[in-house]
Amino acid sequence: MTRYYDQYRPTFDDKAQWSAPTVLAERARTHGDKTYLEVGWTGERFTYAQSYDIAQRVGRGLLAGGAAPGDRLLIMAPNSAAYIWSWLGSAVAGMAEVPINTAYRGSFLEHQTTTVSPSAAVIHADYADRFVELPEVVGSIGCFYLLGDDGEIAKGGRVLDEAGLRWQRWDTLLSNDSADQALPEVSYRDLGSVFFTSGTTGLSKGVMMPHAHMHLFADECVSLTRLTDTDAYMSCGPLFHGNSHFLAAYPALIAGARYVLQERFSASHWLDQVQESGATVTNFVGVMMDFVWQQPPTEADADNQLRCVFAAPTMSSVLEEFKARFGIEAFVEVFGLTETCMPILTPYGEDRPAGAAGLLNRDWFDIRLVDPDTDEEVPVGEVGELVVRSRVPWTTCMGYYGMAEQTWDAFRNLWFHTGDGLRRDAEGWYYCVDRLKDAIRRRGENISSFEVEQALTAHEAIAEVAVVAVPADQEAGEDEVLAAVVLEPDAALSADEFWAYADRRLPYFAVPRYVRFTPELPKTPSEKVRKVELRDQGVDDQTFDRGPISRPKDRR
């Protein structure tokens, strides 16, 4: 008999309440004196009532500063309380937030900013020079709101002044407490966020998420983790990623729980953070689970209040040992994408077959596994591309911002094509098998090979480059990046020179670990690079290895 995920029940039955401003207002009414946000490394705490007041001030300040409902607010900042208020403030103002990876610069930053044409930007002051270096991207930005300490803001402000760009300190937004600045009514159908996702074989795409889409994403997480207002949900990832944003901060808001935000993930400090915060729920993405598992065991490992971990993916080989070591009641997992919410989830506390991602949430989604060339459904047990469609309006993405052709391609035959290969067993459990897209996942980041190649081929000595994933050492489905490089005739380029250039042009996590110089790239008769051959060749004795990546010491 086929099984399904049947545990999800909406927290708010009326879909008209499915927007961040509405949820925030409701929780300020029902949980006003209860802590919503706790910032782990600063000791700051904010109640639901305070959070609602601050969000309204920020929203009014954005509108008074020249933004309008329907505009986009770019946010490029490290984790902080101000990031949360910028998100909620933009929502209250009827704007759509656009989170940008803080490692982005150059062509990566240029593409995402010009695609959405934000009317305002909240950035850390240290990033001001990145925007000034790209004058074509700032034309739409009426005002930059700078975060940082006094010295950082003064320095960033001088950079923007010299470029003739308008800016204010971010905290000036908090001074707008006048009710004279009207706030709009925000509908669950309105655009709430534009989250960029890997562009695989093309440029990264801005996923347009209406408020109901973000809400269902978060509310599924409430169901998945059995989150209640007695819980503390801790997240360590960056807020520009969904796992800390709409899969942690927003679920806590819906449930009336305490949200504990950490500055960054550190395997060696993770247990201390869990213990000190009293966290009952947390999440892992990518290799985080493996890194924690590799820490030396201590007698205090199980001395914590943690009951549930949301891990995507879960390291099934050490699952039971991990639970026993840290005293954890349940691990839960899903398969989902920014575009689709989570159509596949694991029932809480239930044993599942090794490697299974979960069961279909059939009341809310239709899914099929199809032949990627024909869109015809494959038999049970065979690998097919996962295609998804929502059964409820406004709970999936509205397409890709400014990319109509890519939107139509992704939604061909009225199904969203994930590009991921899965299989289903006779009981209804789904298993992730492989990425059919030409994408790379490294240290929790999705990397577009196309964008990396575009950045590298700008080097005058490089004629062609192809970037592929090669296996990493960790179990959790992670990759390393290999670049196969063809030089211009008579040009010379060493591996060290290649890496130095890549460091200047790419986010740290996208810089290839491996580089191999080759006379030519394998190609099809139609001149497409046969990346399957490069992946099969892998790392050989002609490949230069820089070693594992690490985040730059400068946290920004």
C-alpha cells in the first residue's frame, strides 16, 4: 500500500492570513511579551511586541525614504537582528526582499542586482566598494542603508559619497515612528521575496516567492519538526539562505517559538551553542552534520535540550549513533526546492529506509518521476526527473524574475521540472539519486557552473574553461569543483596565478579546488562540451590540487 505524509495541518486555516505582516501582527497580539528573536553572540533579545514595533518603524522608514510598495529591497549583510528587521520591515512596507550572498562580487553581484532593479539596499558598510566598482548596477538604488560600527559606516559612507550615491545609517530607519506614514495592506498573493537559486547551465535565477509560498514553506517546517511556542529553534546558517530564513526564522514566527540566531556555523562550537541557548530544534544543511559528528566525543554531548534536527540530507550511516550520542529524539528530512516548497517530507519520529527523503504531501502537491527527454512517467523503482505542481494557488513560485524564457522552460507541460533524479519504492518512499542538472553543491552552497565559467573566461590567457563537480570526501552529497582550462595560443598561466585570479572574481566557495590545463575540451558534434567525460576523468595526476576551501578570515 502506498504511503503518504499526512501530518501537515495549517497553523492558520484562513489563507488570507498567509503573509509575514499578518503573522507578525497576530503573534504580537497572542505572544506579545514572549521572546521571538535571540541573537546568540550579542545577547540581544526581542519580544514579539518589540519585533512588530521595529518592523513597522523600518517599513515606514523605507517608504519615507522613497521606496514604494511593490519595489524590491536588496539585503546584503551578515547575520544580525537588523537583517531580521529589514526582512520584516520590507514585508510590512509591501516590498519584496532580495537576499544576496555576502560572498558575491563582480559579475555575480552585477547579474543579481541588475535583474531585480532594487529601489533600496540594506548592506554592510564594508560592501560599499563592491557596488561602486559596478556603476551599472546602482542606477535603480535610491538609497543605501548602511550597517556596521561607526568606523565602518563612516568609511563606507565616504566610498558612496565619492560615487555620488545617496546613503543613510540603517538605524535612522528606526526613528520613523510616525503613524502618518501609511502602511499598505499586504495580500498573500503579493510578491514577498526574490531568492536567487543556482543557474546550473545558465545565469542564476531569481525565484519570485509570493507570501503564501513562503508561508507554506515555513508552516510545513512547523509540522515537520512539531514546532510549538514552547520550543527554541536555533539556526547557524546565513540568513540569505532559506535554511535560516524561511525554514527557521519564519517557522518560529508562525509557531510563536523563540528563534535563536547564531553568527555562523562552527562545528567545534555547535554543542556549546545548543547548550547555552536551550535549543530544542535546529537544522543542518550539506556537510554540517558530518562536521559535528567528526568532533571528539565528550561526556557532556547528551547534556542538552535538543529533541529534533532537520537535516537535508541526513547522514544515514551514522544516524542512530548521532541520535544516541547527542540525546536527540528525531531527525527529519525533506526534498524540496526554493521554487516548490517541500512536496516530500519524513513523518516525525518514524523509522525510514536508509537514504529515503520522505513521503509525498499529497493534499498539497502532485508529483511525478518522468523521463527527462519525453516527460513520460517512469515505472516505480526506476529513476526519473522529479516534476512538481501545487494543488493550492499561490503556494509555488511565480516564475523567475525577468527571465520569461527560463520560466516557461521550467514549467513546460504545466509541471515544474526540478532537474533532480529520484526514485520511488512500492511503499511510497522517495530517494534522491542524482542531480540531472549541471549544478554543483559545495559546503551548503549551490554553484552555477555557467557563472563560474563566465567569470574565469574573462582572463586574457584563458580561451575556454569547463567547470564540473567531482566527489568530495563527505557523505552528505557534497562536491568539489574542478576546472578544465584551455589557454590561448602562446599564453602562459600557472595554477597559482589561476587561483589568484579566481579569488578576485568569484565567491570563495566557488573557486575551483582543482585545475587541469588541457589542449582542448571534449565536445559533441554540435560543439557542446561533453562534461560527462570530464567528470569521468575526474582528478588525475595532471590535476593541480589547492586543497580544501575555508571561509576567509574576514567574516564579511
